Amino acid sequence: MSEKEVLSRITINPEICHGKPVVRSMRWPVEVILDMLGSGMTNKEILFDHPELELQDIQACLQYAKLSVSGKSILAAS
């Protein structure tokens, strides 16, 4: 999956979660997914607890976070 395809899973809409980046407009903020990973949950545990998510969603959140801290333009990557 290309970077563009991965990032297409992250949406930003001022009407959803106050404009925070979310997964596929599902009201799952990127920061919540990152928090679950940071707390030690595995991808498998997250997907088991939240079956509406897909592995590619988690990967997209990580890619989005990487771009956010890298100094690269996220818009240029998408």
C-alpha cells in the first residue's frame, strides 16, 4: 500500500471530532489509536476490541504521526 493510499484513510472534517484527523470519518481520532498503541495494546488486541477498524487504519495512523513529526508536508504526501 502506497503512502498516498494509507493516508487516504485519514480524514479531516471540521464537523467530525472538532476537525481532528480521524480514521475514515468514523470518529476514531488518530490520537486515540496512537494512545492505544502507546499503552501497549497490540494491533491484534485493538482489532479484536474494535472490529470496525482494520489493520490498514492502524498503519495509516502511524504513517500520519510519522509525517506529522517529520516536518514533511502531509498535504504533499497525499
